[in-house]
Amino acid sequence: MPIAVAPINRPVRVVKILADDKTKKHLESLGITIDTEVVVLSTAGGSIICKIKDGRLALDRNVAMKILIA
């Protein structure tokens, strides 16, 4: 399931990223890689607010739909 529809405040793991190489490299530089634990904090508006490691990150909904979690 895409991270955009993940349950709020529950840890999930990234299992696949369905994006082009440029976007994958960008997400990797932000700390989003396969097997990364992510907690979705908010899905209000057009952004998905996530907690990754010790930081927070806002993802565009279109990009968030390409990040699959389990």
C-alpha cells in the first residue's frame, strides 16, 4: 500500500519505491530507502508529514503514492 494511505502514528517499513532514478536518489538523500522505518504523522492537505529517524519530512502526495509500505 502507498505511504499516502498509511495509518497515522504507526511505524511502517518501506518495501518498494516506484519512481524514476532521479526521484529515488533524492528520496535516498532524505533518508527514505528500502527497509526504512517511517511514521506518518499527518495527511492533511496535499502533503504527507512523516517522521524518519529523528527528523520530519513533508512529501508531496504524488511522490508519496510511489512509496510502498508494509
